[in-house]
Amino acid sequence: MMTRHKALSLLACCAVPFFAGCANLAPDYVQPPAPVAAQWPQELGVKTAATLEAAAAPAVEWSDLLALQPLRDTVTLALQNSRDLRLAVLAIEKARASYNIQDAATWPTLNGTASMSAARTPGQASASGVSSTSRSYSVGVGTSAYEVDVFGRVRNLQEAALQNFLSTEQTQRSVQLSLVAEVATAWLTMAADRSLLTLAQDTLRSQQATFDLVAKRQQLGADSSLTLAQAQTSVDSARRDVAAYESQVRQDKYALELLVGTAVPERLLPTGSVDLASSAVVLGVPSGVPSAVLQRRPDVLAAEHVLKASNADIGAARAALFPRISLTSSVGTASRSLSNLFQGGAWSFVPSLTIPLLDGGASRAELRVAEVSRDIQVATYEKAVQTAFTEVADALAVRASLAERLAAQDSLVGAWQRSLTLSQARYQYGSYSYLNVLDAQRSLYTAQQARISLQLADLVNRMTLFKALGGSWAAQEQSTGE
């Protein structure tokens, strides 16, 4: 019969798992304050109640930002085929498996056993002088060295694994965000180069028509051979540009397909007719977005999850300084004959206590390593926020003058167009030298090229802001964009 003392001891041992994890030695996590200004240096950062609500609203999807269907379809194709994104997804699967392994450590491991042993003793070794054979059979189930997590060591290791898993998820989001921006930028660059190619082809046709006119005038004696040679230089310059842009468009296609990870169908490629000046290509960023949205950037969130993991590592290192309780137990049945195997019960219960006494300071050193690692991750997190703020501020600095530069360039193109028209009219009436016409043609061509480049810069800047902000402005604000 079990004595009262034994009953109390067994009850105490059984109660230990229920109190496991009651102590958590990890320091309380406090998010470090963002080491940046509350608002941007440009007008995008004007804070109002509405913009603070926008910061808390769901992030804009890239499909809401890209208005042209071929551009959206190209990005979708890249998300399906990109090797970089595939590697990021596999990294998530690996981190999830690592977390599941650590999570399993919080539960006892049950093992089923079944064994049979047989031994023969020869007569020469037997006390009776008769040889004999003995057999035994046993089956059971039990747990081995299950750690009772009194001080939270296992639980903190589980938390660290969870935070590392969440960090890889955010890293995958960051890779996807970068891929969207890079593919969109490559597509827009190809669109701009095809527009430049179309412009060069139109210019070549115009210059060829002018050259034919000058050639007829030269045959009639109205123009000199010098004028004809000057017209020829314009034609050859335009031919050179057409060849150069044809080569550049082919290179743009190869670069785009490298990012996408597969061949891009011709129907998805931009044509020279894409209106880069239209706001329907890439929607604008609304004004009034506070800098608090940076804390939703994937890379910033990834850095914060790593910081939380290092915080949990401190708890695990602290718990290693305290005694560790582990349980080994089994229950089953055993018999000398197989027919009577399930008629007799057997059990064992072996709790053990490990107390760290002397390890040469290794445990203290590991705790110090964990604390310093946490401090490193704090600095890493703050650096990520500062880098994000700088990227947005730089993009805003470019954006601040883009509208004025585009307006000025449009005006410049119009002015050179009028100058060319007047120069050609005066040249035909003989009151102007052909050099004036040639100068107006070249200046108009250069101004038109610069306008296309500025239009591309405007669209790329919008994509840069989208990436820098982490897609973190409210969807309902999109209609207020530029």
C-alpha cells in the first residue's frame, strides 16, 4: 500500500508540468523609438488625423499602383517565375520547419517499445549442471528526458524560432516588393527606349524629306552643295540614333526577361505608343503620409522580428543558469512467456535535477553574448529605419522638382517646334540660312528626347516611392494621387 509520503511525492512530481513555464526570464520587449523625424522633409509628410488613419490602413497592393494591363501581367509573370522569389519562399519553408522542431520540444516525446530477449546457459555454467534457456517479453510506452520548463528556457527558444520564422516571411515580402519595382522599372525603361526609337524614326523620315527638298533646290541652283552636305549630316545622325535605339531596345528586352525569369510574350512588351506622360501608367503617391508607415516596411519588420528573437535568447540564456528538471518515465507490461505478456504491469518514474555548479563561466559568457547580440539587433533595427527614411527622403527630393521640370520641358519643346516652323518658312523664302533650320531641328530633337527621359524619371520615381514606403499607404487615398 502506498504511504502518505510517497503519495505526496508522486503528486508533487505530477504537478510540476502544470507549473512549467510559469517563470519567464526574458526581458520585456519594448519597441525602440524610431530615430527619425516624425514627418518627411517634403510636403508628403504633413501629418493630419486623416493621414494617421491612412498609416494604419491596409497597405496598397502593387496591382493597384500599376494601371496598364500589360505591365501588371508582366509583373505577375515575374512573380510566378522569379528564382530569387522562389529562394525566398523556400527559406520560409525551412524556417517554418525549424520552428516546428523547436515547438515539438515543449511536449513530451512518447516512444513505444517492444522487446524479446533469450539466453541459454550451458550445463557447465549452471549451478544445477543442467543447461537451460530463459526468455522474456516486454511492451511499453514512455518518455525520455522531458525537460520541465520551469524557468522558460524551452519556451524562449520556441519564441526565438517563431520570430526568426516571421522574419523570413517579411524578407520574402521585401524580395517580392523589390521584384515588382525592378520589373516595372525595366518595363518602363523599355517603353521609354521604344518611344525614343519611334522619335528617332520619325525624325529620320522628316530629315530625309528635308534632304530630298534641299537636293531638288540644289539641282535648280537655289541651294549650294554646302547646304546639301549640311542636310546630309542630319539624315546620318538620325540613322545612327535609330540603329542605337534598336540595339538598346533589344538589350532592354533581355534585361526584362532576366528579371521575369522566362520569355515575355510580345503582347506584354511595351510599344512606342505608350503615353509616358499619362498618370494612368503608374498612379501617383498621395500627400500627407507620415513617416510612421516605415515601421510597416518588410525589411524594418524583419529587423524587428530578429530583435524579438534575440530578446527571447536572453531569456533562454538566463534560464540556463538555473536548475533543470527532466523526467524519464515508462509504463508497460513484461512476462517470461508470450502468452502471459499482458497479465503483469510494470512502470518506472525517474525525475532528475541538474544544478549548474561549475562550468568555467561558460553560462555567464553565453548570457553576455545574448545581451550583446540584442544590443546589436537594436542598432540594426534603428539603422533599417534610418535607411528607409533616407530612401523616402531622397525620392521626395527628386519628386519635388519633377513637375516643374516636366512643365518647363514641355514649354521648351513647344518653343523649339515654333522656332523650327518659322525657320523652315524663312528658309523657303530665302531670307534664312539652312544652318538656322538645322539648329532648330537638332534642338527640337534633343528637347523631345529630354522630355521622354523626364517622363521616365517621373514614373520610376513613383515606383521608387512605392518601394521605399513598403507599399504602405492607404488604398482609399490612391484617388488623390497626382
